[in-house]
Amino acid sequence: RTAGRAFSSSSSSFSGGGILVRSIAGQDAVVEVQMRAPPVNTFTRQVLEEFTEALSALELDTTVQGVVLTSGCPRVFSAGLDLREMHAPARDEFVAYWTLFERMWKRWYLSPLVTCSAVNGNCPALGAIMALSSDVRVMVDDDAFRMGLNETALGMNPPVWLRSLCERTMGARNAEFHLQASTMATPSQALALGYVDTLIAQPTSEATLIEAALAEMAPLLRIPAQARAQTKQGFRAALAAEADHDASVEVMADSVLGAEFQATVDGILAAMKKKSEARRQKKKE
């Protein structure tokens, strides 16, 4: 079942596989979009397509004014892009995958809906990008969680639009330093840097997480929707346009196909394979 239709906030739920769209109790105008691609909410091609289609459908539903993005995977918000798509790919295959990703990102970044990321787990890479691209973001205050943009630690040159997004979030000096350093911040550090707007004390339930998200969204939801959306898109259009040309994709292809990134991914995938084999062996015993 695909997400290519309008949703009603009064409907109980919708599942496209890696994405679940469902209503929020007591809410007529805001729905929850939950990432459900275990174990770590990796954005495969299927999930990228489902997310884009689901968001497009929500934008067509005149009863929906806002979206809370959550995770259905324990203790992880999203681990990011599919490393298998980025491991020694043919250049045209990587370009196709990266283009699909940028299309999804732009849909979220420029959405006329009020968007909130409710970060309820570790949030590196694309997880952090999704949060930074939201109108508001809240995070569970668990010292075991980390949030940040760790692209350079993988050997990747962050795209120009991501550098701009980071600069808009925490200022030029902090953006330059923390992108270079691939800083993974604790919740309190994430709040100080501007990655998130508020922290939610532990322990917390899903209902508490949604309640905190709705509280952050409330000032925006009170504003006439068209004027608010036009203002948002006016501020964001120039940054989004930085992902609108072939040169941006080609720069990323050069980076991802380069020796540094490929060596790092080799190591990560080898470690993942070793863990998987150990789990299988343990089950046999």
C-alpha cells in the first residue's frame, strides 16, 4: 500500500512499511509521522519514497496543519542514509540515490505544514538533518543519547546546503567547528548549541513526548496557515535552491566515491557483518 493519497486526521493510522502516519488523540490538525524501519530507521530508497509520498499526501489534506516526526525504534531516532547504497556504488546509482534523498529533504524543509522533530533516541547524520530542517524540535534528556552531524568522521564532505543549514542553526563559527569535528552532542549540549529547542525530562512516555512537541508547535499553529507557510518558504527558498543543481550532486558523488569515505564504510559494514554473525551463532547455541 502506498502513501499517494490524502490523509484525514480523523483516520486511525496509515502504514507504508517504513513510515506510519497516525492521528494524535485529541488533535484534529496535527498528525504523527513515525519512522518504523528497524533496527535504526535507515533511509533506504523505499523509505525515502514512502516519506516523500506520505508528506505530499498530508499537505493535500486540508484538515492537517502540522506533523510531529517520531521514531518507533527503541533508543534511536534515525541513523541516517543506507550505507549499502553508498558502498562502492556505480556513480550513476549513487547519483540516483542521492537525488532521491535530496528530493525528500527539500519536501520536508519547505513543507507548508508546521513540522516538529521529537527526538527520542540517538540522532546522528540524517536524523540530525531532519531535526534541523524542522520548524521546532524537542529531545528526550537522556545522557546516553547523542545528536550531531558526523559526516566528516565518515570521510564525507558535507554538501553546501547542509553547511548553510548548520550555520543558520548555530552560527557560522560553531557550524564550522562542529561540522569539522563531527561533534556528537549530549542533550544538554544539543540544547546549548541550538540543535534542539527544549529537553524533556526522563522518564517519559510517548504521550509526554507528543505533548511537548505540541507545546512547541502551538505558537505557529495559531497563525493563519497560508501567511505563515509563505513566510517560512520565503526564508528557506534560497538555501533549498542550493540542492537544485547537478553540481551539488556531483560534488557529493566525488566525496562518497573517494578513498576516505569508502575505507570508513568498509570498516563499518565489516563490523556490522561480524555482529550479525555473532548473533546468529548465539541463537544456534
